[in-house]
Amino acid sequence: MPQPELRIRRAVPEDEEALARLDLVTWSHLHAVTPRPRPEDPFFTDRVRPFDHFVAERAGQVVGYVRLGFPTELASNAHVRQIRGLAVARQARGRGVGRALVRAAVAEARRLGARRISLRVLGHNVPARALYESEGFVVEGVQPEEFRLAGKYVDDVLMGRSLV
């Protein structure tokens, strides 16, 4: 049976509940350095707005998102965009959702005139690293044992790609 069509769109305020739920159920030390979100935590804040996200929808259900922002607040760094979050529902993994979201982020960064796009990924997150590499990102640096998660030291891998 064919999969319903995947739709990538900009997030809207009404997506808050679905995105917060997705964050809650997908949270893992495989990709998160922050504490587990609580059900009452807002997804959108003054610093993390709907406009900063693309949402993946299949059959009317939110199955993923990507957050795009700046790596720093410095004007001298404004030509770079950064993927600052990516989540895909378990049942949607391995079906092109993450790839479609990464491509949407790259396209948006280009549309905004960025010269580069970067991201940070934990060294032990092999599936995410493989996805990013397959989309043209390269390892630009490694911060060894940057985080201690679930009792283990984990590398922070810096990846990026040119958009020009």
C-alpha cells in the first residue's frame, strides 16, 4: 500500500501542541543534550518561533520538523544559517522525512542568501550523521567528550556545507 504524500510546510502557531508532543516522544540522549522536555513546556518561545520551523506532514499528521536559525547573534556571522533541531516520529523514520526536512532547511537558507549552513550532531548519532553526509555536509571539527550524557562522554561533531 503506498504511503500518503509527504508535505513540507512552514510551521504555524497552531502546530505547537503537535510539535511539543513530538519533542516529548522523540527525546533521547542519542540527539539531545538538554533535559527531557516536560508535557507542560511550551514548544514555541520568544527565541524559538513558528517561522523558524518547517514541519513534515503525512495524512494530516505532523511527523517531523526542522528548526533553522543562526549559529550566533553576531552580525559578522549573519551569512550562515544553522540547523538547530531535527525530529522525526519513530513510525516515519526511514521513509525520507528527515531528508526532506534537511533539504527544506538548505533551500530556505539559500533563499535567505546564506553562504553556508552548519549544524552540530552528537558523535554517537550515526543515523543523523549519515543523513547529513549524504546531503553534502562534511565534518568540520570535533569537540571530544564535550557532553556527558547518561553516564558517558560524547563528542560534539560540527558539520557544514557551502551554499554558493
